[in-house]
Amino acid sequence: MMTTPGPAPYLRQGERVVIYDGVCQLCNGWVNFLIRHDKNHSVRLVAVQSEAGEALLKWAGLSPQNVNTLVLIDGENLYKRSEAIFRVMSFLPWPWRMLTALRRLPLPLRDACYNRIALNRYRLWGRYDSVKKLQSDHQGRFIEDDERGNDDH
């Protein structure tokens, strides 16, 4: 976990956001999984390739041009790789929350597995030519909705 300087742009106090690769088919599958199972709307979502995604990554000290990790911003805390996955899973209902038991594995091992998948994600799962527009479960789930002026979150 990293602590970041001050409140994140585009987020209201207490909001969490998952920043994902919008052209990655695996990443889009993960986002669809979250939309289906995060019934409490615990996290908002934003593609790296959006204006807000780039701004949030820059705020977090990460380069938007070379992101090979899922990022979770939770308040002023930043989580990457496997820790981001497990933090998000802890917000989901049972049985998905049980997967956080894997968090007991050593961080270097978890992140080595994560990195192996992340670096090969396009080859194994494919990629879209442009950011795929996903179906939201409620208005305001995607920060991109706010950019278009549809914010009633």
C-alpha cells in the first residue's frame, strides 16, 4: 500500500475506484464480474485510457502509458497488483469474499503470479481495438459517465 498526497481527482470523499485497462479483454471480464457481484456499489470504475483514468494515475505517481496492473484507490491509499484484487474481493459478498484467504500467501509470490498474467494478458485473452464500453448496473458506476455530465451518483 502507498499513501498518496491529498484527495484524488474525480472522487468524492469515501469513494473507491478501480482503474483498469479498457482495451484488455481479461480486464473487461474482471470489470463485468465486479458489476455483477458488487451489489453494494463499493467501487467505481475507470479505464486507464480515459481522461479521468490518466489523471488518477498521474495523481498516484504512476505512468498512464505503461500500466500493467490493476489499481485500487481507496481514500488516500493506493493498492496495486494482487493486493488491489484482494482488497476489492473483500468488498464483495460471500462466496467471493472467501477468495481473500489467498492473501495469506507471501506478497512476492502473489505479485509474481499477477505479473506473469498481466504481462501476457493480450496474448492469452486478447485485446480490443479501442476501449470497450461496458454496460453499467447503475448511473455513476463509471467515472467516464461523470465526464459526459451524467453524474447522479
